[in-house]
Amino acid sequence: MRNVFTNLPVEFHVPKFIKTIFVSDFFANEVQGGAELTTEALINQSSNPNNIFKMHASSLTEEIIKANKDKTFILTNFVSASVEGLSALREHNVKYYIIEYDYKYCRFRSEGLHLIQTKKACDCYKNEHIKEVILKLFLGAEAVFWMSEAQKKHQISRLSELADKQSFILSSVFDEFSLNKIDFIYNSNLDKPKKEEVAILSKEGSTWIKGIESTEAFLKLDGKNFAHLPKKPYYEFLVELAKYKTFCFRPSDKDTCPRVTIEAKLLGLDLILNKNVQHKDEAWFNGTREEIVTYLKSRPAFFWEKIV
């Protein structure tokens, strides 16, 4: 949407009362991916959501940053942001934080996809342009939030300069409404028979990293019948997922903290995962259902306590 007088995007006009600006390629009303849902949960669970402004990464300009130097910026996915916009955050001493959902040091955001697309192993982290833009951006942040311990470890193995950077493990984040909805669906299905086929994601709208075809091959080789979950709006999808006994998710490359595995576990499903599910060995994920819920409920407050 554009201003009828200036023909500039509406988001170029940030109200004075705004305290925090979330920057993302997409938001949950546009794409219902795990990253977007986590961002939305953080906004919803803030002490005052009305003081938060959503800005598309493509709109991040030096002019916007200079005009809002008094505000705090939260960078999430920002592939569509310009180099000039990202660099201006540091150049103008703006307070900003980064939530790293994947691997921005790779131009494909995935070393596995990089290999497929170029037929060469990813060496983006050795590139001087990457170090000039991405590494300096991360080092200039007040703090970096990682999705999992394994993600943090791998990032530091590529960019060792980040080892001493203040950072925190955030994990995927759920707002209270979503957790209550998942509880309701879980309790509604306690006494119902479960489908024996192994549930897997649909190919429709799925990306390469979700590994749908390789998951099918794995289950066929193991002699297991499987069924694709229909692509539906978020809560309708959870209702369908809850009908199954087992969920299989085997991404093709490192998936930092895939939300769907958490949803499946909270809905009572057994899980078949591979090593690319990067949070699968963390203590919170391997606790009881009650312990997992308690941990997830703590994440929004944990995040906002660090934003100072």
C-alpha cells in the first residue's frame, strides 16, 4: 500500500510513538512459514504490541534509518534488503538485534542448496563481500538470537569472529493463543483412534529443504505407509496433523528449529527425524510434554528481557 500523496510505501512513514521496528522479508499475514510465525508470536507477546512497527526488508533505506535513529530495529529475514540499508544501521549507530532463522552467510541461505545450484561446496563465508556486509552486520548488533545450539555452533565454525559475540538461543516461539489452541486439539484427540500411516508434509508449496521426496524414499525403503498432510490454513493443518500417530520430517539440509516438529510433538505424535533437525537433541525438546510447554511459554519473555 502506498501513500496517496507521496506514492511511497506506507511503511516509510513510521509514527513517532513507535519504539521497535521489526524488519522482515515477509510477515505472517503474507507467508505462514515458521520464521514468520515466530516473529508474529514475539510481537503478539510483547508488553505493548501497539509500539511495534512492521517493515519489509526491501523498504529499509538510509533515509528511513536516519529518521528513526531513536528506535530499536529487530532484523529477522532480510534477503531483500539493500546493502546500503543494512550498512546504514552500523554507520548511524542505530541499536539493532538480529534473529537468525537460517544461514545468511550463504547466498542460498543453505550450504546444501548452494552445492546443488552451483555444483560446488559453499565457500561464501570466505568471500570478502560477505564478510564486509553480513559479518560486520552481525558483529554490530547488540545481540544475535539463534534458533538452536547446533545452528550457533555451525555458524561459528564458518565465521569464527562470532564466537565472542553476545548471543542467545531463542528456539521457535509460540504465542499464548497458539499454545492454547494446540492444547485444545491435543485434548480433543486423546480418546480418538490414530491413523497408522506416517504423516509427512505435502509437496504443494514446499521448498527443497523440507526434503519431501527423500522422506518418501526413506519411508518406502523402510516399508512404511505414509500420507501427505493437506496444505491448509495453520490451525486446520494442526487438526489434520493430530489425527496421526507418527510424523516424519527429514529435511535435506540444516533446518535450524523446524516449528512443525514441535507442533507434532505437542500434539502427541511420535517423531521420525534426521540429523538436519538441529534442535532435536536439546534438553527442552526431549523433556515431557509439560516441560516443553513450560519452556515455550518462557521464550517471549526471555526475548524481550534481552532487548534493552
